[in-house]
Amino acid sequence: MQKQVSKTQQTIGAAILSAVLLFGVGGVIVYGVENEVAYQPDELYVDECGACHYAYPAGLLPASSWLGIMQDLENHFEDNAETDEETATYVTNYLVENALRPGQNPKWSVLLRNMPSDPPLRIVELPGFLQSHESELELIEGLDMGMDFFSPCEDCHRQAEQGLFDKELLSSGYGPTSR
């Protein structure tokens, strides 16, 4: 009888261990995005554009928006961001090649929602951005802060540098998880 209890205990123990391992592996897969790198930005782009502001991932705007931005660097959102022609051409090509488009990055595809034929130049004006930040917009509407409330992505999204903008990865104190 002692062998039979031992065999039953082994079976139960193996089942519990299997369940723990299964949930553990599942957790690593589901929450392992913390170490995921969604994109690797171009060094020259980061050096050139990131010298003045957060170097937004190219995949957050469609090519036509990037072209509009790069064609008027002398008046870059009321600042002069001119650079030499070779650098401007290189950065423009990088942005256009990696721009927001269907199939580019499934996590950023939300920005394609209701995209107008002539998309805006600002990420915060994209219909998909507005839809995905609806709860934040409701919050600032009551405070009369306007669109300027949206600071650089990395202020709320602690892994924006890696191209990760999941709501589950927000910095504490920001976003819908803070309420």
C-alpha cells in the first residue's frame, strides 16, 4: 500500500509541477515584452532628430507625413531644424522606408484607423492616436489642457525607446492604470 500512495503522490506532484511550469512559461511569453525590442532606430536619425527632441519611431507616421515634415525643416513646428542636404536626404529616406503602413508593425497598426487621405504631420493628430488615447483625452478635456498635454512618448511609455507603447507598460502615475 505504501508504494501505491507514493505512486499517487508522484503523479499529483508531477501534475502540479507541470501546471506551475506551464503557467510560468505562459507568463514569460505574455509579459516578456518588457525585454522585447520592437524596432532599432537608425543612428544618424537619432543623432540628428534626437538632438532636439525625442526621436519618434518612423513607424508612427505615414510616409506622406514624414515627407511633409522633412520638406519644411526651416519651419519645423516653429523651429529651424535645417541640416545639410545629404543628411536630410538620408533621414527622409529612412523615415519613408520605415513609415507607418499596413503590415509594418502590428502593434502600431492602431494608428492606421480612419486615416485620412491627407494625414496630419503630428502623431497626436492621427485619428488612431486620438482613439487609442481616448481616456487620456477625456481627462485633459476637463482640465482644459489641449493637445499640448501630450508630451514626448517616453514620458508615459517607459519603453518608447524600444518602440513599445503597450498600455500595460506605462510608467506608474500615467494613463488609465493610474486611476
